[in-house]
Amino acid sequence: TNARHLTPASFPQPFEPFDLAVIDVHLTDGSGLDLLAELGDAGPTTIPVIIFFVDQVEASIAARVEATLVKSKTSNHELVQTIKTLIAAMAKDAAPEQPTP
């Protein structure tokens, strides 16, 4: 799902299940941080979140997400690598444990 605004019409209700969310904090009509609570309520598991900021992020916000990236210091390659790393970690966590012989 791609949304450029916070207006409720921009988001499917209820949220479809997401594997990962990339949130830009500075949207035209509000803060992407407002979505954190909604994403947390989207289902029984926590949705991993990457947040884009203009500046450094507050520690209390960083503690609520898997990654924070500063827009002016993050290349597209770094963003893609961060996404791949989180997806790989999620796949590893979701894989059933193999019995030890």
C-alpha cells in the first residue's frame, strides 16, 4: 500500500496484513508517527517498521521501531539493504526449529 497522506481514505480499513512498513514521518497532512499505533493494532504480531526522518530520531521513538533512517544520509541502496535484512530476520524467526539429531 502506498499513501502520501494520513487521511483515512488513503488507507484500507481494516489494514491488510503487512510484512513490513516504511513510514515517512513528514507527510503533507500530518506525521507518519501517527500510524505506529494503528500498525500495532493491525494484528496479533508486531509489524516491523522502518521510519524515515529529516533529522535524528528521539530515543523513545527509535525504541518502538526496527530501524530509523535519516533521509539526507540514506541512499536507496541502504534502504533496500535495511529492508532485506529485516525480511531475512523475520523469515529466520518464522522458520520452525529443526530438531537436533
